[in-house]
Amino acid sequence: MEKKNSKKFTSKKEKKIKIETRDWRVGDLVKVSAYDITGLPTFSYGIITAAGNDAQTKIFPCFKVYDFRRQIEEIVNVYNLEIVSAAS
């Protein structure tokens, strides 16, 4: 037996946000975050020059990045990178 005041709620279609991801590519402009000896964050910008080590001993992937501020190429873990502009 159904109650008089009960309402049947129908599920409305909610807008779904689709997030597209892609692999990191050579030529991506990235923001490199690091921490100095005092624990303060430092930021610089660079460009990915090569895919990093894919060895099974690494948990996170890494890339070779040319750092514009320090003018050197170094290997950087992906958790220290943020894409600023994707290469086309």
C-alpha cells in the first residue's frame, strides 16, 4: 500500500563532464616545481626534450626537461610537472 504523500523521484540526466587525457609529448611546455634546501617551493618553466626512464624500478615516470631559468637539461619526475601548453 502506497502512502498518499510519498513522491516518486525520477532521476534526471545529469551533465557528465568528460575529461580527456593524452600522453606527455616532446615539446610540451611545462612548469617545474621543486623545493630548495629550506623547504620553500621554487618554480621554473621548461620544455620536455625526451621521454624518461621506463624501467620497472621507477614508480613514477620521468622526463628530460630543459629548464629555461637554469639553462640545463635534467631528469624530472612527472609529479613535479604541470603542462602549461601542449605540443601539437
